[in-house]
Amino acid sequence: MSEADIIYDVIIVGSGTAMNLVNPLIRQNPAIKIAVIDKDEPGGICLTRGCIPSKIMLYPAELIRSIERADELGLELQIRSVSYNKIMNRMRSLIDEEINSISEGLSNAENIDYYHSIAEFISPYTMKVNGKVIKGRMIFLTTGSRAKIPNIKGLEKTHYYTSDSIIRMEMKNLPKSLAIIGGGYIAAEFGHFFSAMGSSVTILGKNSQFLPDEEPEVSALAKKELGRYMTIYTGYQVEEVEQLPSGIKRIKAVSTVSKGTLYVEAEELLLAAGRAPNNDILKPEKGGIELTKEGWIKVNEYFETSQPNVWAFGDADGRYLFKHVANYESEVVFYNAVLKRKVKVDYHAIPHAVFTYPEIASVGMKEKVASDHYGSDNILIGFYRYEDTAKGEAMNVKDYFVKVIIKRDTMQILGAHIIGPYASILIQEIINLMYTQDRSIFPMQDAIHIHPSLSEVVQRAFGNLMSSSEYRHMLQHYFEESGIEIGQ
């Protein structure tokens, strides 16, 4: 070991959710020395270019769509103008304030040396950062993720944006038209935002199902509703893009079903093909850190990597790329790495939401997964529509619904899926029950719900249970009435 080497009790790579560990570590050992390394702005992906800035952008879009529907309720309202630049400047101002506060805190913390630089392993437990060699007795890797860039002919010669670059405000002006490659939640949320701002939006998803991580009936309804404001193609593989002399982007896509060719032209191009690992520059192989074949850090059920006392969680392991999951994982890591317990990760009720118009929220199993696991005869489906409650009728909402999946023999909640206003709020009542010991539906059925409140739609879904075949028949009837096609 060289005299120049600096030894830390803990090295943390990434300044997002791993910061949850810092104060508990200091409380345990007030003399602890911690290195925090982040090549990007401090605060992690959620704060700097993910969920928080995107939701600041999306709230005005939600208001726009609500105001546009106000005439249905007898209100004559008009939006005089929409300022893309003002919305984006507000977003950046709020985010930059948080980033600067975190940076100041890290730079002045007594127990922390903050390196705003790229780090790489040069041997196990040893890293090179900012020209220095540092060693850590314990290492936490929370390297996050980055926008996935698909392999498309002509892309390297064509100007494009990602969600990251848009949040960094590289798109200075609102485009008249925008093509989005990808059909998942990033495409849906940014399509919702730009269409509400006034852009003509076209989404090109290669999966036959829009929002493929959702239940098919949720995706079908979302496609119909969002299709009022944008054009959505599913089952199209983008094969080539080119930038015309005028600057217009031309996209060639081929149907995965009919093999027909589709051409789309737009002023700007957004890649929303998902997230990719951010671990290559770390040179993990030199630190004895194994990766999956996709490039994520390989961890066991305790979040320990292939190298003892080196831990990874959050986006770095590629399991669930959600901030709330990373927060939970940080607790498990603290128990295992610091308190030396053996706490296994439990993913039985991982929730997520898609902040479009309508909003979508989901937790736990989808129906097919539950049926495959337990058998369709041991599954009950609960279903209720917003419009069949007094509050839903008052709001004049149509077709939106709550779907719950129940294990027949134990009456345990296996999963829930909601599409409609306040879905991300309504589903929390179900999530909380799924974290009780027996995960029973009975507290939901027995609890008094305020009438007429929107929460009644959740309770009534649990009181309207049926077999999978009965559910299919009922859903087909409702969807035929509304002109919704599952699998479109």
C-alpha cells in the first residue's frame, strides 16, 4: 500500500438513495470516515433527471387536460397560453435549489469527503478517483442507470433527445411535432407532457401492447384515452432514422405483425426505450464485482455482491428502477451490511404509478402471473368502475376502474391495478393491507368509507368478486360498449 493511499471506513459510489445510510452510520460511529463519489450532480437520478423533475413538468399537463374537460361540467374555461419555457424554468429552479443544497451539505460534512468525479476500481476494495487512490473497508455501489440508446440505423447521424437531456433543458423550445421511440411509461409520460404543451406527438412502441408492464385492459384503456391527444402505434420496430436537410427527422418502422412499413416525420426525436446499466465506467471486474449478462451488478437476496462487504442496490442491480424501492432496499442493506443481520429482500408488493391522463397505478401480481402461480380456479377478480360510484358520477368520468386479484382459499390480496383520477393515491390503501401479516381483504370490506368519496370505488372492487371467466365476460361487455379493444 502506497503512503498516498487514503483509507475510508466506507466508500459510497452514487449520491442518491445511498445517502439514507450516512446518518445511521455516523450515529453508530461518530468518528467514521466516508467517501461519497458521484460523477453527476448530487442527489441521484430521481432528483436530478428522473421522477421529481418529470412530475414537476407533468402537473401543469394534468391541469391543462382537466381544464379542457371543464365544459362537460358546465364550466366555460379557456387556456390563454401555455409557456413551455416557464414550466421548464420552474422545474430547473426547484431541482437546482435541491442539488445545490445537497452539494453544500456533502462538501461541508465533517465525516465525509465528497468527490465530484468518475471513480473506477483498480483492484478489490481499491478505487481511483480524481487522481487519488482510495481504499474502503466497506463499499456501497449505487451507480444508478442511464437512458438506453437502441441500435437503430442512422441514429448516430440524427439529432435526438432522451428524458435525461430534456430535463437538463437541452430542448430549448417546444417542438411543433415530436416522435417518441418507445411505448413504456417514459414514452407515455413525456408524450402526455408534450401533447399538453401543444406539440403534435407520435409514439412508436415495438411491443404489441402499449405500456407492456400493465394489465392488458389497463393498457388498452390508456391507449384509447391518451390517443385522444396523440398518435400511438404499437407493434412497430423502428429500423432506421434520418435527418433531412430541413432538420426534420424521418423514422422508418416495420410492423411486427403485418410486416408493413410506416414512415413518421417530426421536428424532434425523443428516445424512450427504457433504462440501461451505468456500471461500465466503474470497471467492476477489477474490483471482483460480477455483472449480469445485461450489465447490472449481480447481488444476492441480501444485496451483497460477489465481493464480500461490497453491496449494491437501487437501479445499480437492475431489479426495480423506482426510488421508493431503492429506499426500501437501503433499509435492508443497513440491516445486513452494518447490523450484520440476515434480512432477505421481499418484493411481494412493489407499487408503481404512471402519471399520465388518466393516471395509472399498480401493485403486486398481474392476473396472468397469479393464475399461472396459483391456478385460475384459485383466483378471484374484484372489479368496479369509477362511474358506478356517486363521486365518479359527479366527476363525469367514464370507463376508469379498479381491479384487484385475490387468492380464493386465503382471501389474501395478490395484486391491484387502477386506471383513473388519483390512482396513485387510491392504491395506497391496498398497498398498506398487502404489508400486513395476513394480507387479508377483510379490513377493506369492513372499514367504513366516507360517502360519497372516490375511495368507495376501491372498497366496492373488493366487494364485487368473481371468477376469472366471469370477469372476462363482464369486461368484454363493458369494453365493447366503450369501443375499447384489448390487445390493440
